[in-house]
Amino acid sequence: MKSIYLIAFLTFVNFLNAQKTWQDFDRLSQYHLEKGHLDSAKIFGLKQIEILESKGKIKDTIYANACQRLVPSFENEGNFKECYNYLNKARTAIAESIGKKNDKYRRISLEMGHYLSKLGEFDAALKLYLELKEYDEQIFESKDPRRAQTLKSLGIVYLDMNQFDKAYENLLAAKNIEANSTGKETADYAHSCFNLGMYFTVVGDYDKALENYKETKAIRAKVLGKTHPDYAAVCSNIGGIYRLVGDYQNALKYGRENLEILENTGRKNHFDYAIGMANLGQLYVKINNYEKALEAYREEKEILKNVLGEEHLDYAYACGDVGLAQMKLKNYDEAQKAYELQREIMEKVVGTENTNYAYACVSLGVLNFYLENNEEALDYYEKAQEIYKNKFGVESRLYSRNFLNLAMLYDQMKNNEKAIVYFDKAISSRKKKYSWNHPKLAYSFLRAHQFYTRKGDLDLSENYLKENLKINKARIKKSFSFTTEQEQVNYIKNVDQSFRSLYAFSNIRKEKNPEITAVTYDNLLMHKGLLLKSSTRMRFAILSSGDPNLIQKYQDWMKFRKKITKEQSKLLSKQNKDLKSWKEKADQLERELAQASSVFADENSDQSYSWKKVQKHLKKNELAIEFVRFNAGMFEKKDSVLYAALIVNQSCEYPIMVNLFKEKDLVNIYQDVTGSDFVKSNSIYGSKKKKNSALYKLIWAPIEKYIPKGSKVYYSPDGILHRVSFAAIGSKDWYLSDNYSIQLMSTTAIIGNETQMNLDDNLNATLIGGVKYNSLKVEDEIWSYLPGTSEEINSIKFILDKNKISNKIYSDTLASEENIKKALPNSMIAHISTHGYFYPDPDELWKNIETTVDSTLIFRGNSRGGTRGFGYYSLLKNRNPMMRSGLALAKANEVWNLESFPNQEDGVLTAREVSNLELQKMKLVVLSACETGLGDINGAEGVYGLQRAFKIAGVNYIVMSLWQVPDRETKEFMEILYDNLISKKLNIRLAFEKTQNAMKSKYDPYFWAAFVLIE
């Protein structure tokens, strides 16, 4: 349709060519320009000029006006060269007709300088502006605002040329002239403040930049109104300053305000909106939400493509933005395409000696560095440096910006001499430019630390590492106060390298400087479960705030979470079309809740994460052990994952760091055995008669001399140690639990402020068992009926009734997902006796195993899963680990036989769904099922599965299992536990210990050691 219109339009133009005079084309070009029809205005304008030139009329104001009117059309196309050329023609015509000493000649000259700067021809622009300045001084009085116009342009070009003193001198002079002539409440004065804001941004004085931008904002709000594009622009720049200083909360606030103004004024498909999306993308990169960044950058690119076309500098930059997000997502092929397109466009538009082209070279250099194409990376960096040197000199900001890239590249190339030079230059220049807590400075410190560790200069390396950690801790405190959980996940991934680098460095530094183990322990306390602590404390702060508006907002957020969880369990083709908008609304609510709760202000203090605090709360014969996992060869890019223990007792001067084992040795112990969990357990832990000491030799023997027999040991695992039952680690004729009181904790930071372990008299309990998993005849019966679970909950009920504890049983079809979700939030004790499951990451290689040992053992779980139905894609193949772990309830087998559950629950309570419950009243949950302690192990965050879900929901203590547990012996274990807990009124930890000991006296570890208690 568009091509038909164009053909018709051109036919009409050809007709006009034969009929119209230049006056007719003059009127037509003016009309279409006023209407915003830039293509049409250009066609008629060019025809007018053609006629005027053919008649020799090129020396008057008519010809000058016709040339000027073409500029908006060429600018819209990104053809700055033609903008300049036609302005030059216009100026020549003015000079020939009325001379050079007039305001029209002067205004055209100012505009020409603008396009010379756009083309990177800063020397030519500077020459032109200096001529204008000299002219202004001769013609105008010192307070004439026209002089300020020239000084502004001159200041900006000096800024582009990195001549900062001269830039400031001229911009400040312009501001003073306008203050004394037109006054401080004008759009022109606001523009001067805006320009100074840009100057202070470039030189890194962000406080003064913010001061000038806020002054601009106040004036524009009063003079232009809060819906004006210029007001929106200053909001965007204020957001940019907050992003640069790491205040991402305010950055997001002002960035959104800019976009909302533009959207509400019908400018969503405008250039300004594209720039706003680019700024939003930069913010998402800073908080490591690369998916969101890519989404924002793609929208920026699409808008600019439609507005400017594909041969425009700004479109080229948008391509580079997309390349950055793809590189961060490790989509290197897509990043390469985007960066190459950026370079090709810039070469075509401005040539290969331009600073814009240098920017494209740096982008490709960074990409090739990550791909370890060292020679290609160096070639791109050197091209960029040569351009910056020729344009601005070796003292320029742009020239110095590439120092860290070169340092890292020379380090990768093993050229230590040059790497040292560039690391020193990079850190020196960044210290001058950025505030002490800037992320770019933190990154410089980390890279320098890693380099000097490899070089063997450990003193210097340690200093750089401490500076890096100081910044990261401050940034965590700031960013966690307003970001969503997913953004926090991404942020933790980004800073995880710093913490792991510390652990590896401590391992090689501890002998000469034992104090480093104190730094390590403190950071480990902060690092472990960082996201979990943030999530649970935010909820607690809100629900205990007493603020009805805040609580209502929290409830609205939870509603969205539940809707999103339900939709995400479906196939993509069947998900609600509003899912994306639900996620956006949920994210916004979560940010507001995080900001309102302010939980990190107290919890992230140095005192909260101090090994000294742990030591202070230890009693006689008590020890704390933090296990830590790190890549011992990270400084040499070797894959050698080690485990170490950091031990604190009452008298140690510093934590004691002891190397333990290589991860592959522990993995081999587990992988060398095939078969059922029964067979594996007997092989790994041994039997009552013959214990296996393999785990003891790896984990305990290296630290045994620091732990006197009879000690109470609080320990927090890391990595695959989460899957080890420490109580059952054996040596010769004893288990660890024979000689020590073993207390599993998510982190030893909670020693001394543990929640009350004694149960109150005024209790209530929910008992779930004897579940009927089939509601109809099903083809795939994955979860079979467990007769022992019915007997188990009846035995527990007898104990509860005897002690006058209120309780309710949910069994058979009453143990439905709907009923359980309603009952759990009001329960103080929950006993869930059913099938549990954990399905490994679908991206990992794993195989199904036969779980039957003999006809006398029935298991409370099945790792196999079904091969079809809703459960296959929503549970078994789900990439979210919180969906691959859960509990089977009434009718659960239907998930393997039906394709969807549109208006009802599916009978499976996933970990994700548990995390959406409010279980703050619950003191204890006993998961009397298989594999309830398993899940994906995700760095310092630990295990993603049911145990994490119940912690997030607010439960104090959790009893869970590490492998498939047998029905009959589990029933016996639970009866003993509740007798100790309720009848004998022992506290939770002591009741659990005595239960394990009672079972241990009768059975092999397989029958009792799977269960662990965690706070």
C-alpha cells in the first residue's frame, strides 16, 4: 500500500514540475514542514532550490530560507553532512546579499557548528565558534543574551574536545550573562544550568551535576510545565547521575518519570523515548538484569530505526547497546553481529578516523577479549587509542577510559610489564573521576587484585581486594533496599566473583597474614544466603509494621506472585497473554515494598556480620564452623575447586582456616556407587556394624584436632556438603554424632539470636498423611499409596491428644492442595507425611535409577517422574528449581496423565508455591517424605528447594530428608520425635538429637541419617 502511495505521489510531483513556479514549491515545502511531513517537505524544497539555481537566484534570503528548510529533513535521516552543506549554502547567500554582520548570518553559523560537532569535526566547529565569539564581543553589550548563545555552543564543543577548563569558563560565563539579563526563571537560563550539569557529569563531579540539573528541573517545571519534553529530558539526566553514583533507586524513579511524561504526551515513538529506553537499559545493566536490559535496548533500536533509519549514528549506538546486553547474556554470536553492524554504520556515516568509530572499535575489542581472541582485541583497542590520541591527546578522558581494557588484555596475554603500567594508569584515572564507591572503581580493584595475586605481590593484591569488598558491601546495602528478588539474584552473581576471590586468596595468604581469615569469615557471613535473608526480613518487617496500606500492598504483591506462579507452570503456548504485564506490576510493587521495609539498614551493619559476634555467643565447649567452597586455581584460570573450613572457638585470635579436599574427590565418593539410595547410603556411610570412613577422611579428619570430643559444633555447609549427613559420618566404630552434638545451620551468624527452641503450651498442629494420590483410574501411577503415613499421623495424633494439643488430620482426598494451602498459615506445627520429590536440572545429564531394594521397603518418593502430561513440562522439565521440588497431595498422579488444570489446583505443592504462603506462625515443619532437603545448589545461596521455600515463608525449624526414606522406619522415627517433643517437652534440637540416637542404636544410617534439622 505504501509503495502505491509513493508512486502516486511521485506522479503528482512530476505533474507539478511542469506546472509550478519556485513560489509554488516554496509554499508547499513550508506547509509540509509545518505539518511534520519531512519527506514531502524535502522533495518540494529540493525542487524549489533546483529552480532557483537554474535561474541564478542563489544570492538572496529566499534561497537561504529554502536551504535552511531542508535541514530538518536531512537531520531526520541522520545525514548531518547535508545539514551542514545546505546551511553553508544558506550562509553564503546571506553573506552575498546582506553581508556577514547580521543576526541571521550569526544564527546560521551557530547551527553549522552544531552539525560539525555531530560529524566529529570539533576543530572546525571550534574555529567557527571562536569567530562568532569575537564578532559578538564587537557588536553586543556584555550582558546581551545573544553572547550567551555563542558561549554555550563554545563551551559544549570544548567539552567534546576534553578541554574542560575552557568548557567550564564559557558555560559559566553564559549562565552569568543570562542570570543578569533575562533572569533566573527563563528557559534559556535553565538551558545554561543543564549544560553545566553535563559538564560536571563528564568531569565526574556528580554532586554539582545534580545541583545544576535540579535547578534546571525546578525552572522548567515552572516555565514550561511538567509535561514538556525539556522537563522530561532533565528528569532523564538526573536519573543518569543517580545511576552513575550507584543510587539505582532514584535512577529508576527519574528514568520512569521521563518515560511516563513522553508516553502521556504521545511521544512513545519519538527519539526522546528511545533515549529514555537506552538509559533504562543502562540501569538494568548496572543491576545485572540483562534480560530487561536487552528488552529496553531492543525497543530503543526499533524506535530509532523507524524514526531515523538504519544509516544513522544514533541507530548505530542502539545496535551497540543490544550487543552489550547480548554479550552480558553470553550470547556471543548475537553480540558479534550487533557490534559489527554498529561499526559498519559508523564507518559509512563518519569514516574510520572519527571518535564514534573508535567507540565501535572498543566494543569489538571487549568482545574479542572475552572470546580470548587477543590479537584481534589488541588491534581494535589500538585503533581506538590512535583516534582518541589524534583528536584529543593522551591526557584526554576518552584516551584514559581504555586503560583498564588494555591492562586486562595484556594480563591475559601474559605481558606483565605492560599490564602493570596500564593497571596503574587505569586506577589512577578512575580514582580522579569516580566517587569512592563507584562500581567501575570496584571492578578496577578486583582485576588489579587478581593480576597482582598471580604476579605474587600479595600485599598490594590484598589492599586492592579490601577496597573492592568495601565498595561491594556498600553497594549491596544500597541496591538491596529497592530491587526485586530477580534483580538481586543477578546482582549476587555479579559480586560473587569478589567473594570467591577472597576465599581463594585467603587460602594462600593465611600463613603470612592470619588476619585475612577474619576478613574472610565476616564476608562469608554476609555472603551466605544473602538473597534469602533479604526476602525473609522484608516480609517480616512489612507484616509486623502495623501499617495497613503497606500490608495491603504486600497482599496485592502476593496475589500477583501466585497468579504468575500458576501461569509459569503452563506451556508457553497456553500462558495468559497478560503474564508480562503481571510481572511488571509485581516487580514495581516489590520495589516499593523493599524500599518501604528498609530491612537492610540494620541487618547489613558491620556488627551483624562479624566473626567476633559469633565468638562472643559461643559457650564453653562450643565451636562454629563455616565451610567454604572456592576455585583454588582462579588466579590462573584453572578448574580446581577446593573446600575449606573456617573454625571459631572461644579463645582463637582469628578464625582458623583449614584446607579439606578437592570437590572431585567428594563427587567421586557419590558417583562411584550406582543403584538405589539404600545401596548408596550403605556404601557411603556404611552400616551399623561396619562404618565407612571415606567422608571422615575428607571432611573431618583435617579439622579434628581443633574440635575436642564432646563439643557442640554449629556448622554451615557450602556446595555439595549440603547433601552430606554429618551425623552419620563414621570412623572405625563411631559416628560424629556419637562424639559431638552436631547442629546444622544456614549460617553461623545466627548463633546467639536463634529463635526459641522450646514449644509453647498453646499449640496447634496440622497432620497430613494417608494421602490418596489417584482420583480416577490413571495410566501412569508415579506416586503410590503409603500405608505407613496413615498410621504415622494417627500415632502422632494420639500423642498430641494425650497432651491436649489441638490438631487436625488431612488424609485421603481431604489432603488436597486447596485444603493444605488454607490450613498451613494458621498452624504452629505441620507434619507432612507423603511423597516428596526433587528433579535435577533438565540441562544436566542424569539417569533414572531403580528405587526398589526388596519387597519389604516402600519409599516416600520417586525421582523418576512421569513421561507425559502436565507434570512432565511443569515439574520435571521446568528450569526453575523451585518448581522441580515439592510434595505430592491428593490427586497428584493426575499431573502425569492430564494436560492442564485450568480452574483448579494440580495436587502438587511445589516449593515455589510454598514460598508464596505466609507461615510466620509456624515454629516447626516436619517433612516426613523423601528428598525434601534436596534441590539445586546455587552458590552461596545454598539449596533451592523445599527447605528454602519454607524458610522464605517464615518457618523457624525444618526437619527434612536428604534421600529416599523407607515408610516403616520413618514412621518409627517420627513417633519417637513427637514423644520427645510433646510428651517429654524437650526443645526442638534436643528432641531431634535424642530421636536420631534412639534410631541409631537399632538401624544402619540409611534408616535414620537422611533426616536433618535446620533453622
